[in-house]
Amino acid sequence: MSGLRRLVVPVALSLLALAALSGCVPTPTPSPTDPASASASETPSATPTPSPTATAVSTPITIGCNALITPDDMYAFNPNFGLISSWTPKSGSAAATAKSEKGLACRWQNQTSGDTIDISAAHLDTASIESLKNDAVEKSTMVPTYGDEAYFSVSGGVGTAIVFQGDFWLVATSVDFLEPGDPADLITAALSALK
């Protein structure tokens, strides 16, 4: 009997130890990279260019790119830039929005470096202009350089000027625009052509 007791006690202690250890095993938790654990409120960091109001009323701009910025205007800015006759703006860009609102979307390319200048314009209703101004206030810095109201920002080495003149919305973008004054002559020429 004492031999049996000696055998039962170690077995019972082993079972108790195993039971205690099984409570120490961590339960799996979703990893931060697990798509199921990602927060529903996470959004991509890139934000698209705002569009005019859903009920935008736009007036067609009837001049072409060579009238918006004449060859002489561009030559005075930099003689290496030439107008690209057929260009499709990237979806979601200011140029694509302007084009969809019966406006202009123009691109010039530097024949040496390949750098581009994009200038777009749209003639919109007052509510749409106000909506675009509100968005510009949140995302850019106001500058007194051109137009009735203007904003400028640089992101990733690309400068963007957003200009409002009456009910016209003008956007100029290029790696050559690193300061608000850089596109000033081109914007002045474009605003003059839009009158």
C-alpha cells in the first residue's frame, strides 16, 4: 500500500503542475498588421483634390491653352518650356476637376529637364468657389501675391498655387514653383486672359 501511495502522489503532483501551467499559455491576439484588427476609421494619408459643390454650375472657358498662357508669356518665363498639345490630367487632380467643369487643363514641358508646369482654370458658381476657398484655407498658406485670394504650398518638392479671381479658380503646379513668387508672371498672364 505504501508503494502505491508513493506512485500516486508524484502522478497527482505532475497533473496539478500541468494544470497550473496550462493557465499560463497566452491567448493569441491579432497582430497590428492583421487586416481584421485594423481600425475602421483608418484612412489613406493622401487626400484627393476637392471638387466643386455637387450642384456646381460652371461656365465653359472658350479660350485655349495658347491663349491662357501665350507662347511669349512662357518664353519670358523659360524658353525651354513647350506646350504639350494632348494631355490627360491624372484623375482626382485639380486639372482633371477643372476639365470636367468645362474649364482648361494645360501642361508645358521643359525640353531639357522634362519638368512640367500644369495650369488649370475653371469658371464656377459662387457656392463652388466658396467651397474650394474653404478647402484651400485648411490645406495651404494664404499669400498676397496674386488674384483676389491666393494660397501656396510645397509638398514633395512640388509647388502649388491656388488662385481665386472673381468666379475663376486657377491652379498652377510645378517642381519649378518653390516660392509663391515663382509662378507669379504666369498666373498674372492667365488671370488677364480669363477676364
